[in-house]
Amino acid sequence: MIRNGLFAKLFSIVFAVFMLAPLVVVIGVSFTPEGFLEFPPSGISLRWFRAILDNPDFIEAAIMSVQLGVASATIATVICIPAALAIGSGRFAGRDALQALFLSPLTVPTVVLGIAFLRFLSMMGLNGTFWGLVFCHVVIIVPFVLRLVLASVTGLDPSIARAATSLGASDWTVFRRITLPAIIPGVVGGWVLAFITSFDELTVTVFIVNPATTTLPVKLFSHITQTTDPLVASVSTVAILFTVALMLIVDRIYGLDRLLIGEGSR
Amino acid sequence: MIGTRPWLLSAPALVLFLVMLVTPLIMTAVLSFNSFDFYGGIKPTFGLGNYADVLSDSYFYEIFGRTFMIALVTTVIAALIGTPQAYFMLRMHPFWRSVMILVVLGPLLISVVVRTLGWAILLGNNGVINEALRRFDMIERPIKMMYTSGGIVLALVHVMVPFMILAVWAALQRQDPATEKAAESLGAGPFTVFRRIVLPQAMPGILSGSLIVFSLSASAFATPAILGGRRVKVASTTVYDEFLNTLNWPLGAAIAIILLVAVLAIMVAWNRLVEKRFAGVFQ
Amino acid sequence: MAILELRDLTKRFGETVAVDRFTLSVEKGEFVSLLGPSGCGKTTTLQMIAGFETPSGGTILLNGRDLAKVPARARGLGIVFQTYALFPHMTVEENVGFGLEMRKVPADERRRRIAQTLDLVHLSHLSGRYPRQMSGGQRQRVALARALVIEPELLLLDEPLSNLDAKLREEMQLELRRIQQEAGVTTLLVTHDQSEAMALSDRIAVMQGGRLIQEASPFDAYDRPANGFVSSFLGKSNAIPGHLEGGAAGTKLRCRELTLDGPASGETPGPVLISLRPERIEFTGEAEGIVAGRVSERIFLGDKWLFKVETGLGELLVVRRNSGRREPEVGEAVHLFWQAEHLRVLSAESAE
């Protein structure tokens, strides 16, 4: 194996600093004892973490985000598994069009999706409702789940299912005993990626929430655009730690690169 | 033999997409042809008035020009940083490589709002960078970085460069590592190996990564909204203002549809170009 | 004079010793094979010669010049990689010309030498193709041409035929030998395929566990294996544990309850391993038979028959050329005969 030279090492260090700097300052600022954003903080204080407890809207928004993420990731995963099996295991007329449709939310600018959902939900009288939000999120995260599940399905040897059928298993048994266990890493990876995407989603959500269904990113966004106090930093720090914990778990059980690269199939 | 089975299996997702994606997009397209006045709200008329308004107003040209310029510069910088970084990662010791993968991919999973807040803290007139420069007497007055296109580009590069690295990484993984050794055994130095052997093989990844980065940057919302505010508007923040502040939904819809069509057109043209260029060499 | 000289070459990866004090020299124009099972250290040895691995000890001399401080790109070796490592974005011509370009060879001379080398490997008609548009055998030739065009002092071949199917592999063996001889280039081949090594080489160096076990011509390595490992790795062989007894009238071998006449041997009396090639055993009548047995399996291989025979010495493998005559059936009682000179007496420790 050829190793990197000095230039490559320096480049990588500078790059890592660039990638981590904004996260480091957010975490640093959140420990300030002062009433304004300062970095490095003049002292270490948990003042702004205690302040989170005095602002129940942030906590409510966080709970809303978790509920939304769990509901939409689960629905998306459940509908993506059969769709991925259909698309991944054989050619049929319209297959490419179907796949393109399910991946299209990636190509449509999110702001366009946001206003389209707003228009649709307000005409249906569903604007600002929890389930309205859930189904909008399902549309946005389906491409992520589908790509990962599809990668597992196409990696599957089709003769395994045929072998099970030849031994007398019904279609449902084949799915439950053979196919599902084989694609489960992709399914779990897809669910987690979908949850995180939903949990972090801002651009679409900002159009379709009302004060009762505000999510954490929307709450943070409106807070940042109105005032700048270290409260946003402490909330962000908690969100970063939550994500990092989730990330480390995923990296252990599935591999972060596999999750985000999708095993080379796009 | 297969018959209707694939359609039955995809039916739940298909119905959802028809109801929740296709219908709303058609409604938005229709909305963009309606008219609006401040007293009567949205009128169900059908005309090209909103498009005429947008396309005849230099204010909107400026916004679209800025949007695509920011996206283009972001893409170029992301490619210039991301390509060598992906290559270096490929050659790292496995331990450092997995650390670097966390550094590169981790931020992808952290909300853009949080990351942009970090940049706001760094870039402000009293922000970390200006304070540091002042402490070392390198500047007298703060460099203005908040509410500038440059600041937006910097933060967008941070958001987008992981996508570029992922795309280049995927292309480099398909490369036979022995090609580098072969070139070296034939007398090529490290820079020549990179330029003549690695770069051409990474090119499909760079091109597909550029496409992703460009389209995401052109429609980015959170970063320009927080770092540009009302002063440095881009297409998506303009749409936001039309919908949630001015409440002129038809005009906002028209701007959004123009953005959508422009992004799609650029993507299709880019794909055509790439396919033409690489026909025969790479499948 | 030796083109390549390896002296006590050693490579350690942490605790494991991949190559252990390996010594070998390759003469000008010679074709030498490093043969061994996977993990025997042959590939690591090649990587060290090429400059992609740093030796932990020992020296590599190329034409008397120590290569320790010479980077891979300045060694001037021609290397054919197992995967061929063709540059996918370059045409055949560009691939072959790359090394000349690096050497700043003027364009017209470059063209001439590319054409000449492509001619040598019979690929002139495909010079404008990309690697992906070619078959495995054609890619193999491009890789060879790319390595040869720089007129290397030494050509290194890393399992060059392992990615080809069986029939093509045999064709390319002959082709490789022809090209090597026409170009007159000194060649070191690394392979795990004993038939490939025997077909191509002037000399074979058999490696096991990082060590050189035997260095000999293909015929000698096959006919006079240094130990049980070599005898079983090169072709098929019957390995019979026994006991050597010296005597005035010649050596005797005791195996189970039988006593055989042994050949002259340097082994000291004591436990030994007897190796007997299956094609040196004949079926014969009861009077001449050395051991009696019963055919337990019979396999027809086209040009020959393969028998497994249960005998007092254990199960013996017998190979007979298909001469069109009737051969014994499964279950048939047979008598086996061989000349004592075909028995090889090897040290007992070399048994696997």
C-alpha cells in the first residue's frame, strides 16, 4: 500500500479542522456564562443548558421531531420493502420509470417540495397537522430508504429464494424466512438514515408546521433568525451529542460509509 | 409470468407518491398560473402574468444570477477540495481512514441549521475569525463575512463537500489499486500518478458529485437564510418570503417552478455531456 | 553474471515472518519461477523486488546495484500485475506508451517502439481499443507489451495467467514463453500453479512458509523433490511412511509389514518418507508384483486413467496412459510393480 506524503497529511489535517470548526464553536459557545455568543467562552457554565429546561417549547419541539422521525421512518420502510423487492428482483415494463419516480424527491429542489406540500395540505385542510407532516416526510425520505434496501435486494442471489420455493415454501414464508433476514441490514440502515433525515429536515418542514407541531430544526431556525443568545448553542449541542451517539451506534452495527454510500449502488 | 406482481408490491408507495408528490406538484404548477391581489388573495385565473413579472424584473435576474453563481463556485471549490481529500483517504492507514470517514460523514447527519449556526459564530463581525485576526493585529476593522455571498459559499462548501467526497470515493473504490503501482513501476512520480492515472479514473465520480453538489447548492435554504438574511437573497429564500411574508403564493410558485425547471435542465444537459464524453471508456 | 541477486531477504509483518532469509540469483536471459501455495511469501518477495514493500532485512541487487534506496519508479523493472492494472481511460497504444512517455522518449521513436512491441504480442490491429473493449487474453498481452516496451532489465510476472480460463491459460503459456524468448528478457514469475511454473521456467524456486525449499530445473524438482512438500506440491505423488535400513547389499525400506528394496539414498537409517510418482507404477502379473491390491476407484481422464488401489502399503494412486488396452475394473485384484530407482527417500519431518 502506498502511503500519503507530508502534503497529503497537512491537507487532511486542515480539512478536518475546517469540517469540525463550526461544530466545535457551537459546543464551545454553549458553555458560556455570559448572555451573548462568545468563543472561546470566558468561563465554563451550564447556565444555558439549565435555560433549556425553562424553555419548554424547545423540549416539545424535540419530542415532536422524534415522534415525527419514528412515524415517518417506519412508514417509509414498510412501503419501501415491497417496492424494493419489485424493482430489485426482475425487469418489468415501467420499472425504470417507477424507480425514477421514487427517487425523484432527491432531484426536486426542497423549497419546491415545501410549497407544493403547503398548497396541497392547506387545500385538504390538513396544514399543520401531525399526520400531514408525517406523510410529507415519508415522501422526502423514501429515496434514502429505497436506495439502501434496493442495494441489499440486488446483492441477493435470486437462486436462494428459488431454492426455498423448490423446497416447498410459500411466497410469504420465503419472504419472512429467507428474503427479509437477508436484507435486514439494509432495512435497518435505511430506517436509521430516514429517521435522521426526518429529524434534521428544515426546508420542507418550515412551510408546513404550525406552532403546535413545530419541530426542533424549525424552532432553532426561527430562534436564530430572530435573536442570537447562547440558548440556540446549548440546544444545538444537545442535538449534536444525540446525533453523535446515534452515529456511533450505527457505525458499529452497519458502518457509516455503507449507510451513506449505499454499497456502491446508486 | 411476473405480470402484475411488481405493481402490487409497489402499490402502497406508488399511491402515496401519486397523492403526496405528483398531485401537489401539479397543483403548484397550476398555482403559478393564477393571479394574486392583496385584497382578494389568490384568483383562479390562468395566465403567464407571474412568469412575465419575474422574467421582466432585473431584481429577480439578480437573485437567480446570485443563486447559480453561488452554486457554481461552491461546486468548483468542493471538487477542488473533495477530490484530493478522497484520494488521500484511500491511501490512509485504516485507523486514520475510519477517523476521517467519521469527520467527513458525521456532519452530514447533523442538522444544517446547527452547522450554519457554527458558521454564523465564526464569520460574524465580532465572530471568532475576526476576533482572532484583530488579536494578532492583522486587521483594524472586521472583514465583513456575514451577509455576503462569500460567507454563504464557505458554509455551503462545508455542507456539500461530503457529497463530493462520497462520489469520488465511490469512483476510486472501483479503481484497481494496481494501476497506480503499474504507473509507478513505469517511472511516474506521485504527482504524475495522481494527474494521469487517478484523476481520470476519479472523473466520473467528480462529475456526478458536481451534479449533486450543484443542484443541492442551487436549492439550499437554511444556509443562505441564516447567513444571507434579507440582504443576500437567493431563489429559495425569495420563495420563502413570498409564501410566508408577502403571501403572494402564485408569484412564489412561479419563482419555484423556474428554479425547478432550471435545475432539471442543467442536470439533463450535464448528464448528456458526461455520457457523450465517456462513452466507451466507462459504462 | 547474475541480473538479480536476493541475499537473505526478509520481511516481517509484526510478529509474522512472511519471507525468511530468502536467497536466490537469476542469470541473464533466464526464466525463473517462484512457486508456492498462497501465503508462502512469494508475492511479498515480488513486491519487495518491485519496490512496493520495504524489506525488513537482506539485500536486493539488480545488476550489482543495491536497490534499497531506489524508489519503485526508478527501478526500471517491467511488471505484469495479476489484475493486469491496465489504465482504463487510455487506449492500448497510450497504455503501452506510458512508460516511454515517463522516460521522455521522443514521439517518433515512441511510436516506433510501441508498434514493434504490439507486433511482438500480436496486437497491432487493436492499438486504438480501450481495455474494457478487450478479452482477458488480449488485456494480458497489453499488460505484457506495456512492461516489455521499456526494455526492462528484469520482467516480473505476478500470477499473470490466473485470471484466464483453463484453455486460454494453456495457450498463453506457450505465447508467454515465445515472447519471453523473442524479447530475450530475464524473467521472474510468481505463481501457485505448478504446471505453469514447470511449463515456462528454466528454473523453479519452491517456497514454503517464507523459505526457499528447493531450487532446481523443473525436471529435477519433479523427479528429485527435496522433501515431501515439494513432492506433493509438484504433480501427484504417493507418500508412504517407512523405515530405512542400511545394509551391505543395498538399502531396505520397511513399510508396515512389507520390506522393499530401496534406492541409494543419503538419508540416515531411521523413519523416512517414501515418495513414488503414480505414473511410475505398473500393473503386472502376480509373479513380478511387489505388492498386491484391489482397485477401489477408477477415473477416466481422456488421455489417461487414474486408479486408486488398496494395498498393504495403504492406498496408492496409479496413473496409466490410455493406450486403448483394457484396464482393470473397480474391485479387480491387481499386482503393482515399480523400479526401485523410482522410489525417493525423503526425510520424515517433511511429511505434511
